Amino acid sequence: MGTAEMTAVTAFAGMRRVADVLFKAGCPDCRAALELRANALMLAIGATSRTTFYSFTCTECGSAVRKPAGERIVELLTGGGVRTLRLHSTT
């Protein structure tokens, strides 16, 4: 008898609000190790892996940071309440 793997979507299913989820991120400019709340991050989902990324402003140096987001990162961020922007092509 197999067990189903739990995903972030499954873990957060039915929750009305996610309280105090902290995401760890690093700033490539000042090398600060950051802990950010969901409202400090933004996820953009594009048509390809090259156009799917998350972004935030470094709380230490103020740099605008943009990092690629693979499937696992997308799952964790959306499950943790990060606002998401879906990018659409104009063609």
C-alpha cells in the first residue's frame, strides 16, 4: 500500500490564512541572508522557466532582487501565500 507524497498545496488545503510563514532568501548584491514574509515577495509565472521568477527588495541594501523559480519554488511560494502574477504573451 503506497503513501501519497504531501505537497505544499495539500498541506495548506482548506486553510483560510497562512500565519507568519517566513521564506529564506539571499541577496546577490550584499550577500545578506534574509527571512521574508509572504507579503515581501512577488511571484511571476510565465510561459517558460525563463520567464518564471520571484522578486523582492533586499531589506539590508535596498536592491531589487529577481531570481528564477522552478516548479518546487512556485509550489512553496503559492502555498505560502505569496501574491502571484501570471504573465501572458501578446501573440
